[in-house]
Amino acid sequence: GSGSQVIDYLDKFIASLNLKRIGMSAFVGLMVTLIILLRQIEEALNRIWMVHEARAMFTRFIYFWVFLTLGMFTVSITLGART
């Protein structure tokens, strides 16, 4: 159904991706957007579970870094296994 259609769109997008054309500013913008998104997710989960203590900045950075690294690794493995 719609899941296979989304995967087809992602395959087409990744196939047409040209990193030289994107540039460093777009890459930095993407990283900033990802960090803001992860922070919003963390705040939403803290509200759901009523966590009132904020994490230290270093701990938050490590969690975000691991999530981004493992997330990209998982997406790469999934797309690679599909082909």
C-alpha cells in the first residue's frame, strides 16, 4: 500500500541526491533541524512521563549523537538490504 509507495519515493530521492550540489550550508541546516526536532521529541516525552529534571547538556549531546548515528546506520542497512 502506501508504505511501499513511500519507500519508492525515498529510493528515487536518494538516487537523485547530489551531495556536491547541496553544499555545506544545507548540511549544517539539516543538522540544526535534526537537533531541534530531537529536542522537541525529548521535551514531549518528558511531559508525557512527567520528568521535571533536565538532562545535562553533555548527556543530551551524547544521546542525540548516538541517535543520529545509529538512526542513519539503521536507515542505510534497511535501504541496502532492500536492493
